[in-house]
Amino acid sequence: MKLRIKDNSIRFRLTRSEIDALNQSGVVSASTGFPGGRRLNYVVESSPASVTPAAFYSENTVSVRLPEAMVLALATTEQVSIDDQQVLVDGDKLRVIVEKDFACLTPREGEDESDMYPHPKAGESTC
């Protein structure tokens, strides 16, 4: 799972096995280490009680909770992403995106893309 935070948006890119795990067990997680033994944890959860995607941050963990029906659609159809906005306390908006991780159009040396989704434009152009 890859996490990108930029310009009031949070984006998770999930491989095939991660989307399958999210659909079947309801959760996928990963973490990134920092100097001093600190870790940033990130979690995507499927919830039957959720009606819209929502992001949370607590105790060095970024979490996104998704409605179960949205996760099912992402896992079982050609749908590419779940993309929504969450209104923050100060009125700003946080864009929450969870998407399928596609293989690059141009192979990169040393990168294993075997668990990524085939790029929809494969064979048309390059990265």
C-alpha cells in the first residue's frame, strides 16, 4: 500500500492482494519507519456502518474508513477508485482517495509490479 499526502488530499494506492484483503477481512495496513524508531502507520478499513469515506489521524496513525458497499464495488468491478471529500472543522476540505495501483506503462528496473493491476492504457503509450 502506498500513501501520498499532498495539498489537502490523502491518497492510498492498493495492489490486487490488498484490495482483496480489504474486501475479505475489512482492513489493510502498512507503516513507514523514521529515524529514532518512530513509525507512521496507515490503515484502510471497510465498515458496514460507514456511509461516506472518512479519514482520521490519531497516535501516529492515518486511517481511512470506507463504506463496505464501496469496497465491494472497487474489488469486484472495473471501478478504479473511491474519491470523496470530507469537510474539516475549520471548513477546509480533505480529499480522500483510495485507488487501484496500476503497473507503470514502462517497466522499471528492480521494481516488482506482479501484484499491480494491468494499466488500462497498456500498449498505447509510455510513462
